[in-house]
Amino acid sequence: MKYETSHNLSLPKLGLGTARVGGNLLPNRSQDQYYLSALRSALELGYAHFDTAELYSLGHSEELIGRAIRETGAKRESLFITTKVWPTHLRYKNVLRACENSLRRLGTDYIDLYLIHGPNPFITLKDTFRALNQLVREGRMKHVGVSNFNLNLLKQSQALSESPITTNQVPYSLFHRPYVKNGVLEYYQQNDILLTAYTPVGRGNLPANKKLQSVASVHRATPHQIALAWLVTQARVITIPMSFNPRHQKENLDAVNIELSMAEMDQLDQMG
């Protein structure tokens, strides 16, 4: 596994997204064994970064991740767990309560990285960061970040946070690059901030593209693997594809080790 660093924090270039683990908008407990099997597979394959949120299946995703860790006997200190607080919970007391609820569902004493899931124009970031800063001081979470923030909001967060902003989690893929075109990625690369790319292969259906297929053929890889390799080859970029299929999970991990040449990166860059 390759790693990326931000302010002396080292994170795997590729983790597991869990947006639909536990159900969808609502929990579907009848499928718990299916989701647990997928999480156990990821742990056995060597995934170390698990990304979740209190929103995902109304917290059931967090519950299942905690259960899978316990049932497999995985060492908590060898894992990196990211979760998120929903925008309606961004007032001071609500952030504290949301964090405690996430800790309880995960069955852990601390969260490695806690993100604001998205901005809320009706709640000041100052109020939110008063809580986040307190949680870091108390050791309830180790690192803080944001998701779906534009550059202006990110800079406001930097000014309010007592600890470095580790990441902004945003949609970013070979065929969807708004955060590159508006200068966000360049700012991150210059300021030691990670861009965590979600939906890195869209919703799993990449458009047919001869250039992409050509690069994939050279590396005896799938187009999905090349799309992931293109992301993780970039400085300060990590990604969290979601897969419940053990074979696809392994293919995603293997994509990190694909060495794309500068010419291939240029070729893929031109597709955006």
C-alpha cells in the first residue's frame, strides 16, 4: 500500500467507502450478514482506512464497521476510521452529542478523523469549530477535516481550527474534475492538505473511452483500475471507492500499485 501525508499524518492512498453499508437512507438490518461479509473481506485483504458517517443508514454503517472490527479481532490502533457529522448537527452542543453517538456506535474510544459532512449556511463555522477543537483537546478525535467545502469555506475552517485541516472530501474522478478546475487541488498541494476523492469511478459505470482502454490494456488492468491509479498517482490525493465484492475490493487495492508513466498521465489528463 502507498501512503499520502498531511501534517505528519500518514494515510493509505486507498480506503473503503461505506455510504451504502447497512442499507441506504434507512437501515436494512435484514442484510447485515451481507454487509458484514463485505467488511470482513476488506479487513482480511488489508484495508486500513474505513470512511463512514452518521448519515449512512442513520448510523447503522458505523455500527456494522464496529462489529466487523470486533468480530475479526482487528487491532484498533492499526486502523484509521473517518466519520462525519451531518450539517443539521453543527451547533456546538449538537456536534458534541453527534460525536459521542458515533463513538458509541463504532464501539471505540476515539475517531481518527472527524469531518463536517457539508456546510450549513444557517450555523456559523465558529460555533462548530468550538466543539471540534474541544473534541480534539479531549482526545475524542485525533484529526479534523471537512467535506463538500469550497475554497473560501476551507480557508475559514483553517483559521478557526486549532489543529491542521487534514482533508476536504469531495467528488473527484477522471471524468469529473470541478475541484481541479477551480484551483482547489492546487491549493491543497501547496498547503499540505489532502483531497479525498469520493465516487472515484462515478457510480461504477465508466463511460467507454478508447484512450482509457488503451492504457488499461498496456497494464493488463481494468479501466476502473486505471481510473483509480490516475487519482492516487497525484500528490495529496487519496480515494475511498466502495465495493462489497471481494474480487473488486482486491482489484481496487491492486490499482494503487499500477505505475503510470508521465505520458500516460498526460494522456489521461487530456480526457477531463
